[in-house]
Amino acid sequence: MELGDLATWVSTALAVGLAVVAHRASKEADKCQKEAAELSAKNTELLERQHNLELRSWTDQHFSSVREWANEVCCSISEAIHIAGSTDSERQLSIQIRLSALIDTGRWYFPNQWKDDYGTHKEPAYRGIRQPVLDCVVEAYRLVGEAKVEKDKLVAVQREFVSHIQEALDPRKREEEIRRILREFEQSERLRSAPSSANQSFKPTSTPPLRSGAAAA
């Protein structure tokens, strides 16, 4: 074999070897790119679920505060019902003071409506028209302040208040929502622990714990 032919064969062999190496490198690059895309998709989905859980956790905290407020209102009206007909004016005044405070704190959860159309000269929190649920508390305050507390009217006011609160909290719908949250939390945990070599370096943000109050929604 002549020297020129040998050089040609060597060059050809080198070219083939380089082509094989380049092909393998290309396949490895494609594999890495695919794994990176899968990891990115998992990361995006996990972050989205975590965002939803955080939002629902905040919502649960809000509804928990509303429940506590409503519980105080119910206890105050119930106390007024049980002292109806008595002459305990000091106790009546004590209940009125509590109801007065509950009317104002209730505006945090049930703000006035149509605030741009009514009472625009008042402070921002008092502009507009009260929501019906707060009207019940105002009516209870008025009834407790009367010389003769009428039990039947207070009972009617309390029943109306409880109905408004139940509609606002919608416990039946929230029970289903809580079940859905738990399912999504389990799915997030499965995504977190999914076997993947690329996933070992990925440390997602920890999922916030569900408040124990959610079970009573």
C-alpha cells in the first residue's frame, strides 16, 4: 500500500471516528435536553400547585377568622336571648358593647357595598350600604338596648344571621374543596419524590402545611 493510500485510509478512519463521537455527543445532548425539559415541566407544575395551595391556605385563614367572628356574634345574641325578660341592665349594656365592637370588626369581612354611590361624605369603611349579615348584628344591638328585650325577635335575628353566615362560608362546598386540596397535595408529594437522576439537584420550595381549622370549614 502506498503512503498516500495509507494517509487516505487514516483520514477516513478519523473522520468516521469523529462522526461516531459527534453522533453520540448529539444523542447525549438530546437526552440531557429532554431530561431538562421534563424537569422544567415538573418544576413548573409543582410551583403552580404550591401557589394554589398557598392561595387556598390564605383563603382558609380568612374563613377561619370569619368563623371566629361569627361565633362571637352568636354567643352574644344567645346570651341576650337567655336574659330576655330580666332586669339586668348592666348585663344588657355589656352585650351591647360587645355587639357594637362586632359590628365594626364585621366590616373587615363584610365591607359595605356601593361605597361610591352612598355616604361618600363618611369615612371609607362606613360608605355605602351594609350587607344583610351585618344588618342582623345591628338589629340585635338595637333589640338588646330596648327597655324590654323581646326574645322572639332576637331568636329570629339569630336564625337569619346564622343563615347568612352559612351561605358565606358554604361549608358543604368547602368540604369538597378541602378534599381536592389534599389530593393535589398528595400529587405534589409524588412529583417531589419522582425518581429522576436530574431531579436529585432540584430542591423545590417546601409546601405550606394545611391549617387544622380547614377540617371544620
